[in-house]
Amino acid sequence: MTAKDLSLADQVALRMDNWKPEQGCPAWIESADRQCGKPNKEGYLCMRHHTVAVRRYEDHLLRERTKRELREAWREKSLPLWRAELAKVDAEIERRDQPVVRDRAAVGGVVHRSIRKKQAALMSDTNVRRMAALWAKHEELTKLIGADA
């Protein structure tokens, strides 16, 4: 019995964890409210339920492929928008996150009101909150873009 046989059995059986080969086909028959129990012909299943399981498995693969193609198309469409948004976020971070001035002549002692006002604005609660939101957005966009960045 292979992993493919088990995945086919999972398409029609309720449980496979306590199943034994002598129990027969583990497929659940909804109308009779019981397990099939016929002798196993293909892997874990009887021929009838093997055919049903193969059909369900192929339908499952088709649905997954369709979802993947839609996701990839959506990602390709969204990638330029995400890159543009990331550029805007980076520019806003650069504008708001001014480097700390280490020059004592510029900030030490008596300084001009405009310099003092600018320093206070950099550490305001509003700016700190906005910078945290910008960095969170930056991380989200970087994760969405992934290796294409």
C-alpha cells in the first residue's frame, strides 16, 4: 500500500487511523450509514470506490491547480502596485526618520527654536506611532513581494 492509495482512501473513507485490511473497503456509504466492507481490489478500496476516489482526487487536483493559477495571476497583477506602495512607504520612513544630530554645536546649549521644535517633533507620540505603522506596512509589503523585491 502506497501513500497514493492512502490519499485515495481518504477521499471516500471517514477514518483510516484504526482500519485493518480484514475489515475490507473502508469507504463510507452515506445512504446505508455504514462502511462498504467489500474485499480490497485496488490498494485499500474495492473497485467501485477506487473509481469514485480517483474521480474525486482528479477533481481535487483540478480545483487546486485552478486556485494556484488564480493566485499567481492575482500576484502578478498586484506586484507592481505593491512595489509602488513600498517605494512610498520607504520615502515616508526616510522623511520622518531624521538622523540624530551628534553635533553639540547644533543641539547643545542654547539652540534656535526651530531646531528645538524639530527635535521635539521627531520624538512625539504621533510620529512614533506613525513610524511603527510605516514599519509594519514595510514588513507586510516586503513579505508579499518576497524574492521578487
